[in-house]
Amino acid sequence: MSKNKVLQPNFKFSFLLPKYWLTWLGVIILYSISWLPYKLQLAMGRALGRLLLKIGSSRKKVALKNLELCFPDMTAAERQRILKVNFENTGIALFETGMGWWWPDWRIKRKFTVTGIEHFEKAKQEGKGVLLLTVHYLSAEIIGRGIGHAHPLVIFYRPHNNPLMEFFQFRGRGRSNKYMLGKRDVKGLIKALRDKESCLYLPDQDYGRNRSLFVPLFAVKDAATTTGTLIFARQKETVTMMMLPKRNDDGSGYTLEMTPALESFPTENDENDVIRVNQEVEKAILRKPEQYMWLHRRFKTRPNEDDPSLYK
């Protein structure tokens, strides 16, 4: 196993200092709510999301702009409908964080249906490492627990800036999975794949100009798209597949679909490969666009540094 560059955070007495009291209050409230009935939490989340839609003007503008950029042919009424439901799902996501971090295993298991797990099993039988790609769905915190029960993963993630929140986040995200690697631990993820592990990686956000190509994503012709995916996908004896998650419309829980390994991927052509990754990202988002994280400034990095921002 590779040594994790993000050392597992331990409890510190400094967490009891006044500067963390608000964090403690938020954690205690979230923990308490997490034990309420599931459908009640969904209803509370929708109500919170509608409130956020009214007061969250900056994020509302970002989400709406992303929808306009990606779906210029969509009617304004349809974009507003998606925006409203998307904010409701954003509110739900807050409570799903508590579920994902603190729910007992039995409660997680009964809320998840996982299909396509045979594709993992086939890769393992063939002695392959698996690079599992997915997208930033708002339900990510609880989805991470769900997939971990079906097939424990190595998680590539961004540590939280607040040390106390990182203490809880690290333990919550790692409960059902093998171990966690910080987003800068590229060598650690490479070693995990060489050790035939299954590793989760999300290639759908704007990670800046470094190691990126500008290729189409939906109607945006020049979306900064990481080539980091290819570094991992090109490891010897590694296959790449997609995880397609969704929260079920009937409130019964979540469905995770594992796809077969991508055929003839990667190639020696970086541009064609990242275009293909974006095409897979598009398919995943279009399954449930209302559940995707449109609040992120996905197109903040422009092809030329002096190009005006798309978000002004």
C-alpha cells in the first residue's frame, strides 16, 4: 500500500478552542439530524435548498450561467426548472453528508442498489487495476459510502481547509473504503493502480491550466479538461470504467451503475482521449442533470489568460 501523503488527521486539543466552536455546533446539529427518518431529511433538504435559492445570489448566478453555456438551445423556463430542483438537491446534499459520515453500515446498505459489479469482478479476475471515473453529483458523500460496501475503493480527494472538518471528513469518507489519498498524491494513486486496486477519480471539474487541454464539453468548445485522467489510465494493467450514480426519484435511495471497461482507451492521442472522457461525463450528467453540481465555476479557466471571464 502506498504511504498516504495526507496523514490521517488525529484529534487535537486545539479543536476545543473558541475558533472551532461554530464548527462544533454545525457538526453536532448535522449529526443529530442524520438520525431522523430518511424521507424527512429529504423534505428538510428541499426546503433548505429553496431558501438557498432565494439568498444565494452568487451561486445561483454561477449555476444558471453554467446551464446557459451548456444548453443554449434549452428554453429559459426549462433551465429555471432545473435550477430550482438543483438547489433543492443542494440542500438535500447537506443532510446526505451527515448520512454518509455517520450512518451505520446496515442503514447505508438498504438504501443502495449497485448494478454492473460484475465488471469489477472481471477486471480483478484478469489481474487488472481499475480507474473508476465519475462526476460531481451532489450526493457524493453518501454515494462514496454506498459504493464502498459493494467494492471498497481507494479515494482520491481534496482535504478540507478547516482542520476540524477534515478530521470528520476523512473518517466519514473512509468508513467503507480502503484508504484515502490527497489530490496531490499522484504517485500514491499510480502505485495503487499498479497494486491492482480500484481507484475513484473525478475528471469533470476545472482544475486549472496546468495539465489541461481545451476541448468541448456540451456546447462549450473550449472547456479546460484535465489530462491527469490519462496519467492514471495509462498505467500498465489498468482498465477504465464509469460509475453512474443517481438518487431515485421515489425517495427509496440510490442506484449506482458500473459500466463495462472503456474499449480502446486510452490511445496515444491526448486530445481525442480527453474529448472521450468529456463525452462520458456528458452522458453521466444527462442521466440526472438536476443532481449535478452546477454551482462550481466549471469554465473559469479560459484558453487565453486575458480572455474575459464567462461569469461576469
